Amino acid sequence: MIKAGIIGSTGYAGQEIVRLLLGHKDVEIAWYGSRSYIDKKYYEVYQNMFQLVEASCLDDNMEELSEKVDVIFTATPQGLCGSLVNEEILSKVKIIDLSADFRIKDVKVYEDWYKIKHQSPEYIEEAVYGLCEINREKIKGARLIANPGCYPTCSTLSIYPMMKEGLIDGNTVIIDAKSGTSGAGRGAKLDNLYCEVNENIKAYGVATHRHTPEIEEQLSYAAGYPVCINFTPHLVPMNRGILVTAYASLKKEVSYEEVKAVYDQYYAKERFVRVLDKDVCPQTRWVEGSNFVDVNFKIDPRTNRIIMMGAMDNLVKGAAGQAVQNMNLLFGFEESEGLLMAPVFP
Amino acid sequence: MIKAGIIGSTGYAGQEIVRLLLGHKDVEIAWYGSRSYIDKKYYEVYQNMFQLVEASCLDDNMEELSEKVDVIFTATPQGLCGSLVNEEILSKVKIIDLSADFRIKDVKVYEDWYKIKHQSPEYIEEAVYGLCEINREKIKGARLIANPGCYPTCSTLSIYPMMKEGLIDGNTVIIDAKSGTSGAGRGAKLDNLYCEVNENIKAYGVATHRHTPEIEEQLSYAAGYPVCINFTPHLVPMNRGILVTAYASLKKEVSYEEVKAVYDQYYAKERFVRVLDKDVCPQTRWVEGSNFVDVNFKIDPRTNRIIMMGAMDNLVKGAAGQAVQNMNLLFGFEESEGLLMAPVFP
Amino acid sequence: MIKAGIIGSTGYAGQEIVRLLLGHKDVEIAWYGSRSYIDKKYYEVYQNMFQLVEASCLDDNMEELSEKVDVIFTATPQGLCGSLVNEEILSKVKIIDLSADFRIKDVKVYEDWYKIKHQSPEYIEEAVYGLCEINREKIKGARLIANPGCYPTCSTLSIYPMMKEGLIDGNTVIIDAKSGTSGAGRGAKLDNLYCEVNENIKAYGVATHRHTPEIEEQLSYAAGYPVCINFTPHLVPMNRGILVTAYASLKKEVSYEEVKAVYDQYYAKERFVRVLDKDVCPQTRWVEGSNFVDVNFKIDPRTNRIIMMGAMDNLVKGAAGQAVQNMNLLFGFEESEGLLMAPVFP
Amino acid sequence: MIKAGIIGSTGYAGQEIVRLLLGHKDVEIAWYGSRSYIDKKYYEVYQNMFQLVEASCLDDNMEELSEKVDVIFTATPQGLCGSLVNEEILSKVKIIDLSADFRIKDVKVYEDWYKIKHQSPEYIEEAVYGLCEINREKIKGARLIANPGCYPTCSTLSIYPMMKEGLIDGNTVIIDAKSGTSGAGRGAKLDNLYCEVNENIKAYGVATHRHTPEIEEQLSYAAGYPVCINFTPHLVPMNRGILVTAYASLKKEVSYEEVKAVYDQYYAKERFVRVLDKDVCPQTRWVEGSNFVDVNFKIDPRTNRIIMMGAMDNLVKGAAGQAVQNMNLLFGFEESEGLLMAPVFP
């Protein structure tokens, strides 16, 4: 039994970590960090946790925390984790950072896109990008995990096999993504009000969204050359879920069976990536509440392009679930421990 | 490890039983019954079950089923279970019927409200009404469980303590209930289309809904005299959840503390009924995906009435979850086994 | 052609006044008041008005406004209109106040429920409660209109004929109301975020909602004696719409035909109140975007109660539409001018 | 005053024609055709029309209809209009066909994509594609209008100026489109049930959707060469609205101002196409219930692509509104008559 602390436990992703860890047999939550709700009962912030969590919220003291727990999750805005980590802390505790602070290896790219001065660039190199299906072995030995972004997780997993096998031209990749509203966080902003989101769909951050360089970095590793893409996120009137529809030009003629074999080669043994049957399109409802990513593809011979699709729950595989999966790898638990719940439908 | 069969496994309630049993350590599903989808892979009907359920759907053969399993769930329209049970079957297998066939003790009342001739009235007396918090001991020894309706579960649990203690006048009870759309089932009907339900609220079955006599029967047991009530259900544009707002005249002046003590007396030790803190109103979002019923009340001294409220997930505590809870009681498992997941929010 | 000014034009109700007046042939909007967005283009706040409204937002200067326009709509929080009106202003301009400041005749009741000191109680007596179907003649000659609240409009119109004809016992009235989220306004509050409202229903303000005394006052006028009721509002995951389900004990046995005749007596000639056919329940989707209130009832002989139902669009008949209807009466326009659009479905 | 007949008046698009024509000063609806509801009161099918439409539904008799009305709208499945038109009918009455029967000039392409044998290919040449902003003059003199599909309207208008001016490479166009559920029609299908659509997003018809050749044909006219594109529609949990996000490679370096000038050249004088301000993304909520198409674009110098976006109400500009706009052109009415209502928000 290990102990976990959560900094930022009252955001949507933080709360999802709580939900998942309550069902994890090897972990106990020892610290519910929340600067906004210090001393407030956690269940008063999230009434679903009534009679399940008795603890009150605590401040975000990483020093103290590193003494008391074995793993810290930082589910906080960009910049916070980067400003808190140091050698002493990393020597005592594993850190799984759900922010973008350690995801991008080139600190200049990070600073350009996030408009933040990085406070601890010396740990970027060491940090392991926690996309478990790709970096499983590296994760096991890490001290600091950069938990991937929601869009990058779904985008990368959807495209990875084709890119890695050199079947598509990396610079033709266009990713059109759609996300539920929990991705926008629990901040009280006009744009996230019910009446503003409901009965509406819009693109946002067109050609400027911060997840773009993160996706490009991962796809570039797969391609073996620098890849420059278009990424357009959209806000969908639903609570959870990300759907990625990605387009790329094929570098040679391929059959359905060949491409299916490629996807199976990478994912057939993966518990949390499901390659769907032919012509079955991923849908967010089929993964809701679970750690699955459903992927599939369609070859369009008319345009010589492939359409690659992925669906996942942005709060689970796109945030808290992947964080728990990383934790399981870090501590040698069963990788799927606490993550085996079936998707909830409807 | 016992074996379970589900007749009607491709309705929303049937699928929810599947979801819950997949997380239950003592049960294996041996029969996915579905007359509409015979020989079709279960996961082709419910894509969330891809790679989780390999079985195909089977016909509704209760004879054969009774040889192969230890418990049968019938998640089927009214009349089906009543037409299938017989002494031989009941001697071999436990039956948990999610339809209304065995809920109402007076067969005439059943036939009047349901406009169906009961096919096996001889088993009505024996059947135990599976509202676990009220009938726990009787359930343990039963062969045939009448799993309560969704509205009756939430209504009865919200009102029961006040009625049992004689604090309210039974004939002043008015129940105004609101349900998510999964309660209407998965039938392809115009009224349940997205565009017809979305951005809408309506009452239905006003003064004629079939759950009325079921609620009245349970409240009458609690009151000790025959109770006649108003019950009005409403359809809400959401997938899951039932909210009950019930009104009744107080028979004497009572304080908040006195009433709170009454609720605690009945529910403080109950795992799945949560009496909320003062002035916290039950909300369906806080119980979604879980087996909890959240209840609370408000005394209105101006009108000398009490407003009693309850919220639950209609597919869990209102159907599949309660069915599993009943199964746990029947087989001597931990009552909460397979039902301890925290509510999913948002 | 008259000129109108709107104080609070960037709230949801204020914007709905704009939408309706754009389609009104006798009115021009001369002042878009909005303290929060001074000097900002109106269409930048409400992008639906792009190329339809060129004006920028102005401060809330009622003195200046009274020189420039013929009618002022105050779509503002409680207390503001009361703090601004005076004899000089009222001598120059008609005021239609969408807040509660002048709705309740007993200033003490207002101050008790709203926890506000009334700044101009001397105008309460003069103000006319702008429920057009009930107070049509008085409205025509008024200087100051108290535009009714959304819940009171729907509740009163649903119950009025039964109360006025003495067919129900006023003190048995229980109103269970359900509202879309636009009723909560456009303030950036956590409780109104998409993820908090979506997939949820809850009661709020139980036994304490401020519309209670307003409804009681109107029902008391109808009854001829003081009426004390229960009123419970609920928040529904939809943008627009209010549904009222009201219960009362019948004072004598009545048939469907008798009650229908009573409703027709009051509403058959009313353009905006539609008494539905037998057994057709009001639904909010059938009135969305329009000024209609759909009403109907069901007699329950088992309990000797009548269930009275009403559905309307909270932003139209419940706010801006009724305000325009009042304006039409004040200025001698056709009462339905600008309000004849059919409901938008789906 | 002309008379209109609607074949298929009880589908969502048909009902929207009814709604719009009720607010049109020069048209009277003389025939509510609906094979499914013959002799049923129209308002019983669409309760929003209670007291607004007294007529009953009639059969789809085009012969008889052509004697009685001046214009026929066919809001029917593919194949019906094509099977009904003949010279005699066309000599008596104008036809505005909302199906795809006469949209595609190459009958083989139509038959390949729609899997239907065209019953009257002899009228394809004559039929005018009713995209008013592009084909205004031709429409005025037509007998038979092929009212554009919803996706093609939004896609073509979003991309047209760039294609016509030769600024983009036609064969790099990728259209990722998102639609509300009313686009799926009012048929009682499992896939369109509330619980199946709500809290979900999915692509469908990937690389095979029938609107693809229609879009390609229109874009090819603009380009001056045959264009082959990718088009992927998605189903969004909302009632109304289409959003198009289109990608294309720029043929030369262009500035924001240059592209803005191109869009303004085509649309500045158009009443129903609004080119938004810089960096304002089209959103479906801002056009709901109206005939507007909001368009905008973003240049991405990193990838040398342009992202073109458009939002409209699929039932208005994407179906019934455009049909009415075509009717206005056909009969010499003001083009915007009956279509000037402001968008309804929220």
C-alpha cells in the first residue's frame, strides 16, 4: 500500500484521480491538495464523495507532501509543477505531472507556445513522457512523469502506427479534434456556462492551440523526421470525451488488411487500446468512464488519404486514468489495476 | 463463483447488469439472452463491451437456462417473467425479475394498472419485494425476487422513515418525480428521439402511471393503513438519474433535528442510502453510475408540510444495481460486492 | 415609431428584448444599456446580432435615457429599478421593470424575501402587475409596469381559472416547477457551468424561493382570501423553458368538461394562452422561442385532486415577450405585434 | 399572395418550411402533404402549431397539387421527386425539391452514390442548383430548383471565394463537418434515440457520404477543374446547426487582409452570409433559427494551409430557409422576405 498526494485535487482531473484511486487496491490518498478550498471537506466540493472521503482539503505544500507520500499527482495549471520540483523532492517521491511543464523537450518551444518562463528546465530531459503504450519501459524507472495532454494522447495513439511504419507523409497530417466540456476545467468562466456551450459547436485555438507542438513532437519521434501539422480542437456540448479525426496522405497503396495488421502489431496486446472492427467508427459514448482508447481507420482510394480516428474519455485515458496507469508502472503494480471498469453507457 | 443468466440483456437495464457483473468477483455471466439479437455478438450491440464480452446473444429459453445458471435476471417487459416461471424452474434457480410481474401483491390491482392477465399469480405471494433496505432478511431466503421499479425505489426510500414513524399524513403525499431518458428503454420510438427529448421537459402518465400502485403498496405497509397518493413522472433531457420531490402534511410540529434523527435511525448504517447534510439538496449528478440514493428533506413551517427529496441512478439503484444487491443477499455475498464504485462526475 | 431604451441589455432577458424588438414594426431601440460592457459593440457581446445591431453599449443613465426614449425596460437585478425611478422620470417615460421591485404590494413582504431595503416604496401602489391576460385594462393606463417573474407567470396562468372560480382549495396548492438554465442568468458562476448543469436535475430554493410570495399574492387575488402555498423550483439541463406541475384539492366533484369550460372561459380568446386538447400534456419544446403559454389539467378522482400544468418559454412569455406585450398595451399597438412568431422546433 | 404545397410536411425540414411560411406575408400554405399522417390534424403531429395551423395532413398527390398551388416544396426522401415530376406538372407549378434528385448533373454519379435509378434524368439539365448566393440569376427563371444539401451549402459557401479566386489547391481540400441531430430526420431509429446521441460524438459515412459528390461538383465549378476532396460528417448532441471546418493548401502566400478582401468581395453585399471579424470563429449558436451562414478563416503560415470555417442552421439555410429564399427569387418577392428573424440565443 502506497500513499498518494494530489495537488489540485478539486479540478475535474484531480477529482477523477480521486475517483479512480478509491477503487485502487494498492493506494491510499493521504493529501487532498486544493488552494481554493483549504480546510473545506472534500465532499462539500464534490458531493459525489459524501461518505466516501472524509478528509478536508489542504494547501499545496510540496515539501511537506514529499515527506508523507510516495507519489504526488500535480493536476494544476501550467507552470506550477515546474516551479515546485527540486532535487530534494525528486529524491523522496515520484511525481506525475498532469500539466504541460515537462512534456516538451525543447524549452524554447514550450515557452513560445505557453508564454511562460520555465522554472526548472534542468528536469525536462529527465522527465519521461508518460504515454504508456509507447514509453512503457522508460516510465518504469522514472522519477518525474510528464503525463500527456488529452488531445495528444488521443491523436498520437490514433496516428502512431501509420507514422512509425512510414505509411503516411507526416507533413500532410491534419487533426480535427472534438472535446467534451470538462476539458475546459471547472473555472467559472462565461464561455463555459451551460447556456453558452449547450446547443453549440465551435472551433477554438485554431492554428494556435498549445497541444500542437506536443503532438508534433511525438509524431516526429515516430516518423523519424520533424513533422508539422494542423490541429484544430472543437468544443462539443457533452461532459466527457475526445474524438480525433485525422487525415494524412498515404505514401503507397495499401489494403485494409495491411493497415489493420499494422494497427494490430502495435495494439493487439494493449489492454487499453482497442482497434475496432472494419467500418466501425469510434464513438466517445463507448469509452466513457473507462481508460480505453478506441481507434480505427478508413482508406479513401479516391483521394489517396487515410482517415484515422480515435475516441477516449478525456478525464480518464486523457488525464487521470493515464496518470494512474503511469503510477502502476512506476510502482510495479499490475498496469491495469484500478482501471478495469467497463465503460458506462448510456 | 456462481453463474448468472440475463434474459433481456440488450435493454438498457440488462446491459447495466452486464456492466456491474463484469466487476463482481463472485459471478460469471453464462447467458446473454436477447430475442432481438440472437447469434449476434454482444459487443456489436453494445460497443462499450468490445474485448470485454466475447459471447453472442442467445434466445430466452428459461428451461435450458435454469439448468446452466444459479441466478436468472429477467430484464424484460411486463408479463414475460410471469409467463415463464414454474415450480421446476424455481426449484433449480433463483430468479430476480426486474419487471413488475411480482411486485404487487393484489393481482387485481396489477391487472387493472398493467392491462395484462397475470400468468402465474400463484407465485405472487411467495415473491419478495426486493427493496433491500426494507426487506433485507426476507430477501435472503427467497426464490423469486420482485426487483422494485425505479420510481418506487426512489420514492419509497425518500418517504419511508416519515411514514413509518407516523409523522406525516399518508393521504397527503404528492410525489413529483423526474427521470432521465434511459428509463424509457431502448425501443426505437419517435417520442424518444434525440430531437424530441432534448431541450424539453414534460409530464407523462399523469394520474395513471403504473408505478403508482406499487408506491402506494409500499407506503401503506409503512403507514399501517391504505395510502392513496398522487404520483407524476416527468421526462428530463439527460441519460440517467431520477429525482423525487415529495410533499406531505406533517401530523405534528417537528424540528429539523427530530426529523434528521428519524432518517438517521433508518439509514445511518445503510451503505447505499446517504442522508445529506442540512439544506443540501439531492442532485442526480452526484450519484450517477453508482448504487447510492441520496435523500434529504426540508420542513416548511409556513404550510406545515415537509418536502422529502431523493436522487439516484435509475439504471443502478433503480434497476441493475439493486438487482445485484439482491443477488448478493440471496447468495450470501458481501451485500455491497460489485457495487462500491464511486459516482462518476461530471 | 417609438424609441426604447434597455437597461441591462446584455443579460439573457435583455438580449431577448433586443431580439423581439428587432422584429417589431413600431419600435426602435435607441439605447443598449450595459454597465459591464460600456463602449463595447453590442454584437461583440452577442454575436448573433452581428450585422443586425451596430450600436455600442452605454451606461445605465436613467435621467438621460428618459429624455431620449419613450419606454425603458429595466432587465436588471432586484433593487436597481427601485433605486432609479422618481417622479420626473415617470412623468417623461414609461417604465417596464423586469425585476421584482414593484411586483409585491406589501413592501415588508418584499423586503423579507429579497433581503433588500426598498428605495422607492411610494411607487409600489401605482405600479401595475403586468400579467396581461389578467390586468389588461389597468396596464393600458399605467406609467410603471412590474413585469411578472417567470415562475409566477406560468404558475398563475396555469392555476388562475380554478382559483378564481372557487373550484380548488387555495391552501392545498403545491407547485412543482422546472426551469431551463437561462433563468439563472449569464453570470459566471460555478453552479451554472455546463458540466455542473448537464446530466443533472436538482431542486433549489426549497421552501424559500423568492417567487413564492409573488405567486401567493396573485393567487390570493384570484381566490379572494389569503393563500399559502408550496413552491419548489428545479433546474433542468436545457436552455429555455419552464414547466409547472401544480396540485390542488378540488372543492367539489367536477367533470373534465366542466373544468375545460372554465379554462376556455378565461383563455379561449387569449392569443397567447393555449388550452390544449384533452390528455395532451404541455411540453416546453412546443412553445420555445414564442410567447405562448400552453396549459392543461388532469382530474384525479382517486385523490380528489386536480393536476394543473403549464409550459412556456421563460425568456419570452416569462420575461421579454411579456414585457413587449405590456409595451404594446401601454402604447396602443396591436397586443401581439412583434410576438407572432411560431415556436421553433426542434 | 401565392399558394404553396408541401410534400413531406411532417419531416423536420417540412415543418420548418411551415414555420417560415407562417411568417411570410406573400404566401399561404394550401397543402400539408404527409403520407404517414393522412387526415391527422397537422398540429397533432407538431404541437407547436396548435392554434396556428388548422389544416389536416393530405396525401402526396402531385397532380392534384399542381392544380391548386403555385409552388411545391418536396421535403421527401431521395427518389420521390424524381419519380413524380413531368412536363405537365412543371408547366403549371414551380417545384423546389429539397432532396438530392436534381442536384448532381451527372446522372451516373447520382446513381452511384445514392444507389437509386433516377426516374426523370431528362430534367436534371434544366434544374437549377438553388444556392442563391452563387446562382441567383439562374434561379429567377427556373421551373425546377434543386435545393442544396445542408452540408454542401455550408461547405461551398465557406470555401467558394478561395476556390473561385484560385488561391487554394482544390485537391487538398479536406472538409470536417459537424451536424446537429435534426439532420438525421424524424424517423424512429435506434441510432437517433436520445440516449444514443446524447453525450456522444462520432464520425459517420467516412469517405462515403452522399454529399461528397455534390460538394465536389460545386467546388469544381468554382475551381474550373475537377476537384476531389475528403468530406467527413460528424453527429453532435444538439438539435440544430452545422459547423464546417475546411482545410486547404494555399497556392501562394497571402495576408489576412488579402483573404478578407476576397471574402468581402463575394459576401459583403449578401444579407445571409456574414464574414466575421478577425479571429472570431463561427459558432452554431449564433445562427440558430435564422437564415445566416457565418464564415471566417485562419491562415496557418506554419503549414501553409488555410482553415475555412462556416456555421449555419441546418434546417434554415441548410434546408427550409434556403428553399424559401429560392421561392422568393422565383416569384420576384423580396429575397429576404420571411427570413429576417434574428438568431435565437440561447
